[in-house]
Amino acid sequence: MKHAGPRTLAELEPLLRMIRRHASLVERTPGSFYRRSKGWLHFHEDPAGIFADIKLDGISFARLRATTPQEQAELIALVDRQLAQASVKD
């Protein structure tokens, strides 16, 4: 599975805009987000669809489908929740 290329990232642009709202994330390269200087979220493309790798536990990546609008909405809700919980702990 390869990292998402320009065409896939263009397709994800509405989702990426929502992720960019979070001040605690830094987008070092298109579609690759870091938190506290460590990779936290990035995207892959595959014949089976688009996938997001996200560090839900802050340590290792979990892979989630992010192909359909519903999957993307679930991903942004998860990002929002994770970052809200992290800001309470910080």
C-alpha cells in the first residue's frame, strides 16, 4: 500500500481542510500530520480504497478506511475526539 499521491490528496481535500483546523497538528507534507513533532496521521491509497493511518494510542498506527463520505465523517469525528481528549490531558 503506497502513500496517497496528488490525485488522492485532491480527492481528500475537504477532509484535509477539516483536519487542518486543529492547531495542535502540523501538516509537514500534504496529507501527513504531526503532533508534537511525531507523525500522527497520514493517508494511503490502494486498489481497495483510501486508508488513514492514525495513532489512536499515541504510540502505534491503526489503519482505518477513509474512502466513502461516511468513513471520512467517522474519521474526522475520531480526530476531533482524540485531539479534544489529548488537550484535556496536556
